[in-house]
Amino acid sequence: MIRAFIIGASWVLAAAGAVAHADGEPPAPDPAPAAAPAATTPAAPKAWSSMSTQQQQLLHGYQDKWDSLPPERQQALVNGSQRWLSMTPEQRSSAQQRFTQWRAMPPEQRQALRQRWQQYKSLPPEQQQRLRESFNRFRQMAPERRQELRKQWRQMSPEQRHRVIQRPPPPPHHTPR
């Protein structure tokens, strides 16, 4: 379940790369992959007994093989369990729905989304923030408008898409009160 949340959350954020110009322009794909981030120190193994009872209950399916998991995987599961435990019931329900969508995807689509997520994570924090803001603007549009933008994007040539990507993002809209 925790893995489902982690993957589901990445699916939603990865979609942010597709809406950088959603305020009147068709959504743009993620920019070209950036250079790989600098190597970090490897994670240390996490003892099963060091987790809270709630975390152990969430991750009970991993208990028998916990010691054989790579430390990075252990840490990812621990981090995911902490996030899950901090969620409201509504957030958990939403995460479960995203996981259901994720499981229904073909493996190729999942792999493409994983790659997009890695591209997103390699971006500078400021660019990630701009993408999140654009994604939120796109989500707030009427469904018909979102569909229209998607259709326009699919009809563009690669050159047209490239020009859209190269344009600076539109300024945020401020509605008078």
C-alpha cells in the first residue's frame, strides 16, 4: 500500500511536466533530462524493530524479507509509511484511487511515467515549483478546456511543440476581488 502511494503520488506530479503552458497553450512535455544529480551517501540499513508499531503494521508484508531489501528500498518504504500515517482519510482515499489507476496502466506507460518523474526530480527546485503551479492552473480549468488543450497538443508537429516549450511561462492570473 505504501509503495502504491509513493508511485501514485509520483504519477500525479509527473503529469505536471505536461502542463507547463496550460494557461492558453497546449500542455508541454517534460524538458529534456537534466544531468544526473550528484551521488549521495548510501542509505544505512534500517532495523525492523526501529520502526513504530504503526509503520510495522503498514509494512507487515515486507517483514520476512526486510533484511534482504536494499537500504535505499527500506528507506523509501519507511518514508512512504511516514507520509501515509500523516495523511487525512481523504488524502488516503485519493492515494488509493491513484494506485488503482496506476495498476491498470500497461507496464510501458508506468515506465514512461517513472522516467518523467526522474526528469522532474532532476530539475532545479524553482522549475519544479513553476511546473506544480502550472499543473494546478491546468487542473482548475474546466474539463472541456483541458480536453481542448490536449487535443491541440496532439495535433502539433514536433517543431510547433518545441516552440511552445521554449516560450517563457505565462504570468499568473490574478482575478480582482
